[in-house]
Amino acid sequence: MSTSRSKGPAGQVAVVGAGPGSPALLAVRAVEVIAAADLLLVDERVPEAVLAGATGTVVRTPAGEAQGAALVAASKDGRLAVRLLPGDPFLWAEGAKECEAVLKAKQRLEVVPGVPSAVAVPGFAGVAVGMPRTVARVEDLTDWRALAAAPGTLVLLGTAAAVAKSASALVEHGRKPGEAVSVTVGGTTTEQRTVVGTLDTIEAATSDLVAASGAAQAVVVVGDPVKRVDRLSWFESRPLYGWRVLVPRTRDQAGVLSQQLLSYGAVPVEVPTIAVEPPRTPAPMERAVKGLVDGRYSWVAFTSTNAVKAVREKLEEFGLDARAFAGVRVAAVGDTTAQALVDFGIKPDLVPSGEQSSEGLLADWDECDTEVDRVLLPRADIATDTLLAGLQELGWQVDDVTAYRTVRAAPPPAETREALKGGGFDAVLFTSSSTVRNLVGIAGKPHDSTVLACIGPQTAATASDLGLRVDVLSPRPDVATLVEALAAFAVERRATTDALPSAAHRRKVARLAAQGK
């Protein structure tokens, strides 16, 4: 008589390429398995940003050390074990060894390729490598003469500190001293830096780079394609590249602005200064919803996306939707608020044709000449009375209802406060008067060298009242235009001879000073 033992859940191993550094370059499948993994064995060279979606246990492992045994053990335990290696997993000897170990143990295996640094980084640096090309790792090289004689372009991988050795060795073994060279560290990330020179000058040209990041991985390209960098450089030449920009926003709105900044090359640092909370007393909003359904209002005026969200949530709480606005005209203070309404299924009847502000809305608003003379104005508890007073002057009755409250957030970490006051940020973007007041209240005033950008006149006035210098005023009160205005300012400032040094430059000076250089 035979007995059978119950088996535990089947495990699996995924050996995944983490790509060249930017999380945006992860394969879709890589993102999925990283999020699903119970255990992640992560090569120490893989950037932390790649792990943003991870929910399982993360273990950092030394570079070059195979983890086959650990992967097999986790899989036999019924877990999904993910091995993350930089670039593509089969570029490294340990990647193949680990896969062999998993298959030998008869465990399920999946290999997810990654974008190799030798391919992606030159592209981000504006070096069109083309073909033929030879790719080699500096630490593996033993025959420099064969490498120097290889046809076409050379792509070398290694640490920034190994650059001088590579250049001198290539010249020693027959490569021309004047041949063009590019050296890139931090490739595809916001820390990317590229230095261009020739084989006989690159050691001197990269001295600062090596001092700052000698142990960092670098990609070196040797050959004619480097000569076109000035024409093809796109990543590091973006208007706000390398700028650290503080984004004081509500917790649920900062992401939109940060994405805009990233597209211009900036490094956004989000600092919540405002938390949006429901009104203390729900009764006024409940009466407003009832009045909306009963035909009490001729107009509803929205002055922010938060107001749209608050009304939408209250309607949904009562099982209602956009149809509750049937027969009611709707006004939006600007394009961003109008889009929030459209997303809810409501096309605004009035958006300012000129300045997108309360004043601009009033300029296009007609005097009251209807039987239903009442306007619903759902807004923040701290909103100004400009629109309220203006509508009343036009003969309208206004139900001014607190749709949401804005409260000051907790202070940011000490290092953020110190960076703000010490010039560690290139710019701060203010999107409302309350963000100005609250940031100063919880973190202090920005350094005089920091560029201050405001979304509109009222926000700028609040900043001026607090003794802050406003450098950039957005021509339209929306985040996309605000970022565009900051980018235009950066381009103009870069073209002037008296341009202030960037925060990155100030950090470098401070670092070198601390090293006694």
C-alpha cells in the first residue's frame, strides 16, 4: 500500500533584466513580476528606483555573486523568487549560472530580458553607435591589442575610474590619440552626466566626473559617432535637466506636476504642504446637492479641481451622477478645472476667454436676467471672496458652500528643510496662495538663489507679501503652462553671462570643499 504526501504550492523563479537604470525602461513583464515577487534578490548595481513597485522581501546581493541556491530554495518553498540583474541578465555570467541551477532543480523558470546599458546609455547620451561595434567589459579585458584593432565603434563598460586606463591602453595598442570618446555615468537616470573628449584628453576631461563618481558604472564609446553628440544630444540638453525642483502640493495632486517636470529633465521633490479634508459639517453640502437636483440653481461655479472632486464625491454618495446637472449651467475658472468637469461627464458652459482667474471669469459673466437667480459656489474654506463679491454685484444670489477644507501638512524631513533654506533646490513651484503660506510655515523661506515660480497673480502677491522674490509668473493658471514658463526662464538664464550656478553645482562645490579640494 502506497501513501502520497501532500505537496505545497508550486513556486517559480524569474531572472529579470533591470535595464540600464531608469524604471521607465523596464519591460512590462519585468514590472509585473517585480510587483508579484515574494522574494527579490537584487544585484547591488540595480538602482533603488527600479524597485518602486516591489511588495515582497528585498535582499541586496554583491555584484558577480550567483544566487542559484537561494532561488531554488525559495521556489521549492512555494514562493515567486525574482533575481534582478542590471541590463540584460544573460550579459552576466551569474545570470546563466542561476538559470542552469533552477532548471537542474526542476523548478519553473522565466527569463525576462532587459535593455542593455551598452545599447540604451549611448542613445540617451546622443551617441548613435551604429554598426559594426564591439562591446566589452573593462574588467574582463586581457587582450587590449585585439580590442584596439577591432573595426567600427568600441563600447566599453566599467567604472568611471577605469576610463583613464582604457584610453591609455587603447592608444598604447594602436588606436589614434585624437579619436573621439564619450564617457557617461548614471545613464538614463536624472543623474546622467556625459563628458566628451579624445583618447589623449579624456583623462583630464573626466577628472571631476571620476572624483564625484569613480565607483559608478560608466559607458565609454570610442569612435566617429561621438562627433555627432552636439547634434543628437537630447536627454541632457532639456531645459530643466538636472534642476532639483521642490513641488509643494496637495498629496493627491503633486504627481501631475512632477510628471510635467520630469518631461523637461528636472528632478522633482514632492513636499505635501496641504491636506484636503471634508468640511467639518456635511449639512451645507448635502443641502447644496438637494438644491441642485431640485432646480434651485441657475449656475454652479467651480474654482478648483478639488471643488469638482468634492461635489462629485458627494453626488456619488447619494447615488447620483453628472445627470444631476441637467438644466444647470456650469462655469470653470480655467482649463484644468474644466478638464476635471469633462472627466466627470460635464462640458462647462463658461470658461474665461482671457485671464484664467476669478477676475477673468467675472469679466465674461453676464448680469442676472433669469428667473432662477441663484449660483452655487462650492469651494475651499480659505478661498478669497473675489468671485463671491463680483457675482453679487452682477445681481446674483450666491450660496457660498464649503466643499472642502485645506489644512497644513506636517513639516518635511530636516534634510529637505535644510536644502530649501541652504540653496539645495534650483526652483520652487507655487500653485496657490496656500502652498506659499504653508511651505514657509512648515519649512521656512527658500534661499535667495532659488528660482520661485507662481501659477497666477494672487499666488505671486501672497509670495511678495511674505517677502519672497517671484522670478516666474505663469501666463495661464495651469501646471503645464507653469512648467513651460519655468523651462523658458531656465533657457534664458542659461544664455546670459551672469547666470546663477545651479543647485547641482553648489552641491558639487560643497562636496569638493568637504574633501579639501
